[in-house]
Amino acid sequence: MTLRSMLPLIDLGFLTLGAVVAILSQTTRIDAMPVDLAEVGPGVTSAVSDNPPVVTVRADGVFLGDRPIGRGELALLLDPSETVLVRADREATSGRLLGVLAEITAAGVDARLEVQQEEGAR
């Protein structure tokens, strides 16, 4: 087998690797409401402003600060120039959390997800 016949296979490998990197690249602590944050391993911390708006996702609803909000209200209430801190309770469904994140990003607002670090993970 010659190198020339292997080129399409090599190209396909790099294309797959590029697609995986692109997909993976698309993927912080304020006390507004009590939530039992999900635990994760070590990760990257990013800075947010001193007093960002906080969106809390719980099993019983979505809240901006301590005010319950309905579906579609986030886009009207958030300022695109601010970074929003999203806190999700461990009992909240992933579908609800992803819906809230999609609504925030569709409104052109930057969102940061706050999680609790796993015990012993450093």
C-alpha cells in the first residue's frame, strides 16, 4: 500500500479529529436561593462581575434572583451586556437546565454555570 493510497484515510482521520475538537469547544458562587449543587471534578474557573444576575434552576421552577419566572421571560429580563450566573439544583432535570441555557444564549447573553467541586478533587 502506497502513501498516495493512504492520503484519503489520513484526511478522514484529521477531519474527524477537527470535528471532535470543534464540538467539545462549544460546550461560578452567589447565594440567591438554596440549591444542592451537582458535584464535578476539577475544572476551570472564570471570573464574573461582583454582582451578576443569578438564574436558579430547580425542580420546582426557574428563578431570577428569588423571583419565579416563566418560559420565555428570561430574554426580556436579562441585559445582553452582563454575564449571567446559572445555578442548577441537583434535582433539576437536565432538559430544564439546557432549555434555560439555550434561552439565555439565544437572547445574546453570556452565561456561566456554577457547580460544586467534588470532595477530594483538586
